[in-house]
Amino acid sequence: MLEPSGAVNLISDTQTRPSEGMRQAMASAVVGDEQKGWDPTVIELEERVAGLLGHEAGLFLPSGTMCNQIAIRLHCGRAGDEIILDRMAHPIVAEAGGPAVHAGAMTNPIDTPSGVFTSKDVERALRPAGDRYTPRSRLVSVEQSTNLRGGRVWPLETIDSVIKTAHMHGLATHMDGARLMNASVASGVSARAFAAGFDTAWLDFSKGLGAPVGAVMAGSRSVIDEAWRFKQMMGGALRQAGILAAGCLYALDHNVERLAVDHEHASVLAEALASLPNAELDPGAVETNIVVFETSDANWAVDELGKHGVLVGALSPHVVRAVTHLDVDRAGIDRAVAAFGQVLG
């Protein structure tokens, strides 16, 4: 089924389509065989992202999900190893059980209202060292920003504390940076400051940055060399991938600072929703481009909003998510606010 024509699509920032400028950059990209290391555009993107995130090397991958799966496989070396992460983090809720399939890994979820846990939470989640009855804690994973928890930004001091605690106990650390640039723009903290302390970190281009495909995982040279093996194993190795990498480079050049506009639009939506009797949220908690609110019947609300030409998604029977992005301008936000008022007012 095709997307309804003229709809205001707030289902996700994955709904963006490449702009004309991005399409031109992709069409004119210099390409080569990526598997042989002959694609100059892919190499340029990998080197640029590695520098942006404060790591030695980068690896271009088709998706952020593959970034997570390869990182888990890298850090959880034996079946039965365990990952500490938020209960609503992407590897638990949206990767089809991949940690169990690809790494034989278990998940040890932490429950927090915002998705931002602390070093004390990590300490409480750790398994006793040498205990043969429990899984072995091997990895701590942080999602920046927190997707299904409402786009919250991890404070830098919290990240640094979690990394320090994890490394002190011999655990590896990983950053899911699907919306890292949203967090950076919203907080004024550089992507490098957020990501450099992790053993692996990645940046997605197919969300708010507006590219159709692609993510880059960064780490040490030895880690990325090993990650290449898993990229090949999982079917992520490509050929003339510079066409895709060119879209990502265009996104870095043109679509980062404008994320602030998406954040402003999300604040407008949140303030409007907070005034309605059948929507509950704290507009002050909306920090980036994701608005999550409670309502009496989420599926009904989604259906009714769709009839008014506004597309959003239900996360549970009583929770709805709306995500702003570069394909929805202020006029679209105003249409969405009017539809929210009619349906939830």
C-alpha cells in the first residue's frame, strides 16, 4: 500500500526521501569495488565519520541494525554472554532477536523512564564475577538519543560515568548513534565528545540526516578489521557503494545544523498536545525530534489522525509517537497540530 498522497508523515524520521541535491551527488559519485577497498567515496565517508566520532577507523554498513549486530558479535565473544542496555533499546525491541541469533547473547535490560541509566544502574545490573550460574556481563550499550523513550539526550557526564564503570569491570562499551547528531545539535556537545570513549560507536544517515541508506560504525583499526569479517558474514559487503556513501556525505555537509528546525517543530507539537484533554505528556521532556505521548486509545487515535491526513505510530495500546524530520515543514506541523486538536481535543 502506498503512502497517502499529501499526508503529513510523522511516523518516523526514517520516512525522509533524498533531496534533489542529494540525488545529484549520488548520481555523480566516483565509485569502485567496496569489498576490495577501491571505492573512494566510501573510503572518504568512513574516514570522515571516524574522525567525527573520535576513532581510528570506520566501516560503512547498510543499516544501523547491522552496526548493532556486528558490535554485539564483536564484544560478546561466547554464547551466553550478556549485554546491559535499556529495556526499550533497539536491539531488544526492533532487531528480531538478533543478539541471540548472531552472538548467542542474552540481554539484561535496565528500566528507566527516559532510557538514560546511570553508572549505579550498571553496577546493580552486573553479574558476579566468576559465578558459573549466571551469564557473564560483557557489554554496556547506550542509545543516543533514546528512541522509544522520547528522544532524550544522554548528558555527557552520565555517559562518561557509565563508560568508566563498564571499563573498570572489564566490560566493553557501545554507542547506538542512530540519532547522535540530533543529540549533538540539541545539547551543543560534539559528536566526538559523546562517542570517543566507547569501544564502538556508529552514526546513522537514513533518519534525520535524510539519506536513503547507510550507517558508519567506528572503532579502533583492529576492531574495524574484525568487523569487516562479520560484515561479509552477514551479507553487508557491497560493491559500487559510493553511490550510497555520496548521499551520506551530502547529509553531513547540508543536513546536520538544520536538525534544530526539527527539534523546534517537535516542541510545537508537544506544547499543542499538552493542552489537549486526551493527550498526556511533559513538553519540557521533548529535547530533540521525538514526541511520545499517552492517550486513552492509541490505535484509535492513529486511525483517526490518519483520516485527517496525519500519520503517526502507536507504540502500545496507550502510547503514540510522532517524529519530526526534514520532509515536514512548518506548514505540515501546523496541519498536524490542527488534526491533533480535532481528534484529541
